[in-house]
Amino acid sequence: MGLLDGILGGVVGAEMATVVNGLIEKHGGEKRLAAKQVFALTGYHPDYTFIKSLGVTLDEKSWKPNLNAETLESNVPGIFLAGVVIGGKHTSEIFIENGRFHGKQIIDSLVGKGRRRVDASFTR
């Protein structure tokens, strides 16, 4: 079960849109939560300045890069993208559960195109 499945299924508690002031014991207007473990999952937006400087085009609304979904090669030949950056503004679409396969997709594409061949019998 992934984290999102746990949250949606009620197995894992989540305080969405919450400002955490710290992980200290306090009483008063603050909410105390009993927890064995805390995952501080903060939101962010990737910096697309570098990607755009390479010539990769982004969708105006979603900021998703123009890429081949099968190979993860962008509109710029030889530039492959992986991880949360391919989700554009929708960073919540890429998790460990689905993002962990991006590297394999890229390697399979590179090997399949013959760009990089690794010869196991090569010795110096």
C-alpha cells in the first residue's frame, strides 16, 4: 500500500493545508496529535528555468514539459526528464510508486535507440 492509498483509506492520518509550527509539546490553541512517526510532506514547485533554458517547451496552463510519455524524451532530442518535474504544476501526480520507473523507461529508450551500448565483455 502506498502513502496516498493509506490516506484515502483512512489508515494513515493526514492534516492537509496545515501550517506546522514545530514538533513540540504545547497546550492551548494548538492541536496535539499522538504519533509514532511524522512525515513532514511539504509542497513545492520545481524551478523550470533550467529546463526552459535547454529549449524544452512547457504547456502554458499545466507547465508539463512536452515529452514522449513512453520514452520520457522531451521535445529536445537527447533531453530526458524524470520524476516530479514531468507533472508540471501537478506535482501530486508523481509519487514513489509511479516515478520509480522513470529511470528504467529512459534507459530502455537509450538502449533501444542504440545511443548507448554497454558491452559487458569490454576490458582494458
